[in-house]
Amino acid sequence: MRFLIILVAPARAENVGAAARAMKTMGFAELRVVDSEADRQPEARWVAHGSGDVLDNAQHFDTLAQALHDVDFTIATTARSRAKFHYYATPQQLVPLLEEKREWVGTAALVFGREDSGLTNEELELADVLTGVPMVADYPSLNLGQAVMVYCYQLSALMQQPAPEHGVVDAKQLVALRARIASLLERVDASEDQKMVDWLQQRLGLLAQRDTAMLHRLLHDIEKKLPEKNAGN
């Protein structure tokens, strides 16, 4: 499974350099930067210290949606108190989740937000799963470089595993399932039920490949029984 690290609007070049160094140390190579030139500043290379190739090969995008254009599974980091979603995976819980996903997902991305304000709710909605680092302190805070190191260290074992022999089953199953459910909610006039929409958004990313395939089959059967919306009007 190809694995990307995405930094959204990082402000400090030193933080990007520290993130690049953490990535290189733990076996990650692909960095994407959204709405920032911080990685191109000299301070980033000074802190990267031997990880200049990660910075040299970084790709730049104007928006997070653009940076995710070829990503099949997205994990977004956030603080529990700021997000409207309720499901969170710790870094440790991501390991078995991604071990299963690597059997059928081609490209995954781990997204880190702004140093001062994190990711917006609109950006969080682009993610399949949210994750946060449990903290003990009353005012929990990791800087960007530290956060990237925590996750890269926890997930580094996944980068050492050989690719599945059978290849990716269907990397677009989850994307297609989300679109199919959104269409179904529209047809049954449930798309305005925000609690339902949020609940589905949170849970679909946790499904294993077999569960995803079975849900596709169920939706197919439901769709056949439903009349087209506004038919005959």
C-alpha cells in the first residue's frame, strides 16, 4: 500500500523539516504540502538534516481536496474537542485497521492540520477515519514534527511488509460505497438528517473489504426495489 503524509498549510519551515526527518527515519518518503511554501525555505532543510530528498520530492496543492485526488483511504489527525465527529482511532488502533486495508486499498494518506488551528470541519469531512493522540496533560499539545514522528513510528512496521501477492482487490470500493449511500439517502429523503449522515461518515471507514462488498450487494438489492425519485411527476 502506498502511504502519503499530507501537511495542510504548515506555517513554520522548521516544523516541516522536522516532519520530513521523522518520515525519512521511519521509512516514509512521499510528502504532500497544501497551501504553503514552508518546505522550500532554508530553515526546513536545516532541520531536515539528511532528509532533503523528502523535501525535494514534495508535491504542492492549493487545497486538501486536490491533494487527495488519487487517495483511496484518508486518515485525518485532529483534537477530540474540535471535531464534530465522535469516532477516533488512536495511533495504535490504526495499525490493525491499516493492516486489513493494505489488502485492498492502493493509496492511503495521513493528514496533519495547521499548527494553530488544525483542520477545518470541511477538511475533516474528506477523511474516512479520524485519529488523535491521547494526552495526559491538561493542555495537550504536540508540535507538527512531534506528531508526525508519533504516527510514523507507530505505523513504520507497515512500511516494512511486502505488498500483498494478489494485489489490490478494488481500491475504489469505499469511494463508490460512499457515493452510493449518499445517492440512496437522497432518494429516500434522508439526506438532511445530519446525525445519520455523520454517523455513516464515521463508520464506513472502519469496514473491512468483505463488509464493504456485502454492503454493496445489499444496496444493489435495495436500489432495485426503490422507484426512481420523482418518477411520474
